[in-house]
Amino acid sequence: MTASTGQIIRSHGRRFIVEADGRVYDCTTRGKRVDYACGDHVDILIQNQEQAVIERAHERRSLLYRQDDWKTKVIAANVSRILFVVAAVPSPNEELLGRCLIAAEAGDIEPVIVVNKSDLPETAALLNKLQLYADLGYRLLTLSAKQDFSPLRPLLSGHTSVLVGQSGMGKSTLTNALLPDANARIGDISTALDSGRHTTTHATLYHLDADSHLIDSPGLQEFGLKHLQASDLIRYFPEMRQYIGQCRFHNCSHCVEPNCAIMAAAEKGGIARHRLNLLQRLTQELAPARL
Ligand code: GDP
Ligand code: ZN
């Protein structure tokens, strides 16, 4: 058996495909470990030309979680860019955007809001609504995946990116444009992995070029935020950071307490009402017992 180092390019339950030295290996893990994720750099022990065992993962630059009522699961490691795809039609869910930005802030991953379907006349109203996020410092890119997806290219360069967003916004259209031969390749890997079993949530890493990669994962359309601490939440809202430590109670939930600096700022219009509502909903989700 030979030791080597590679990267997980597909995860699927307890099975992982690792790319190492220009080959791909169908890998199992030691014991029952499943806390590896697509994008992880790993040490492997090669058993034969097709199989290997994952020994350990290297330190991660970032980690994204999948939302699950029962358990939090890691789904993508070492992502450096989140592209949140949104469009005027079908009607976008702003809560999902808010949650995505929090996952990005918490994971120290740079988000970009990609406004797709710029060819539709309804886009102008959406852009007005999204101005708030531009004012908060988030990057916005407007394009039409159907007409020209090339404005996206420079944002992917040098990054490991994920495309997320609610269904119907154009993620598949963008993914297919970026990875014209992905379907063929995914077919190969899937046959090796699926072997008759039902496909659960998985993630696949594709190389766009030598140092730009795209992780495609249907499970990432909603973010796991359950690993976050309620008391840390206001750090992840750029417009709220300045009020850290200014509430009367150090453990303020910003929901009901007197002299809450966050609620006062919202009252004065310095914090958008729906952003305060998002903070309050998340606080209750993460620490329901306190209220
Ligand atoms: P996904 O669910 O996010 O993967 O979205 P899809 O890529 O499947 O796209 C949903 C629908 O939007 C499809 O009918 C696409 O043809 C359409 N669509 C995607 N991009 C554009 C665009 O730039 N302009 C318009 N008008 N429609 C688009
Ligand atoms: Zn408060």
C-alpha cells in the first residue's frame, strides 16, 4: 500500500471519490468516519488502482454545512466564494439570501450576489430591493445566463466556488454553461459510486482550470446555520457590528429586552426592519430556551 495526498472531488454518504496523482480512487474511511466533505484535502492509503482509504483531512480553509433537522452535516470544504443566484422570476425569497450571507460571514467566505435573468423587465425592481445589500458592502453582479454568462468568469478565477439559491433562479443553466462536459464526467463517477443505491445529497468538485474549481451540491440550497452561536449572530450582520457590546444586557437576545441597541437602531431606521426580523428569527432558532 502506498500513501498519497489528494482531494475529495465527490462525496456521497460514506463514500468518497478522491483525486490523487492524476487518478481517481473510490475511497472508504477508517472506522465509520463520515465527517469529510467534498473539497477536503486528504491523506490516503492506496490499495489498488481504484481503491483507497482516507486516513485524515488537512486543515480546512472553510466549511459549509447542510441544514438538517436532526444533524448538521458538513458538505463542502475549502470553498472561498459563494455565488448566490437570484432572479426576479420566480419570486425570490429574501430570507434565503439573508441566511446565505450569514453562512458566508460565519465561514469567512466571500459572497457575491449574482442577479440572473437581466433580460427580464422585472429585474429593475429586484435591483432596487437589493441595493440594501450593495450598501452593506456585498458585491452584486447582474447578468443573463441565457445570453452571456462570461461576466461570471473573472469572479471564479483562483477560487473554489459554490452556486446556491432557490430553485428556478438559473443555477443549472450557469453550471451547464461553465461545465459543458460535466454531464459526461459525472456519469463516469456516478456509476462507480451509485452501484444501485439511491442517490442521497452529494457534492461534486469540478475543475474550471488549474486553480479555479466549482463545487456543485444540491444539498447546499439551504444553509446549515445550527452550528452557530446565537450570541455571535450580530457579528455576521455588517450593519449591526458597530453595536456589539452596547445593549444594556450583555446576553441581550435583541428580541424583548429594554435598552437594546440593535432594536433602537432599527427604530431609528439605521437597520432595516426585515434584517432585524431575520436576526430575531435566527436567535430563536439557535437559542429557543432563552425566550
Ligand atoms: P435552477 O433551478 O436554479 O437550476 O434554475 P434553471 O437553470 O433550471 O433555470 C430555471 C429557468 O430559468 C429555466 O427555464 C431557464 O431556462 C430559465 N433561465 C435561466 N437563465 C435565464 C436567463 O438569463 N434569462 C431568462 N429569461 N431565463 C433564464
Ligand atoms: Zn440587544
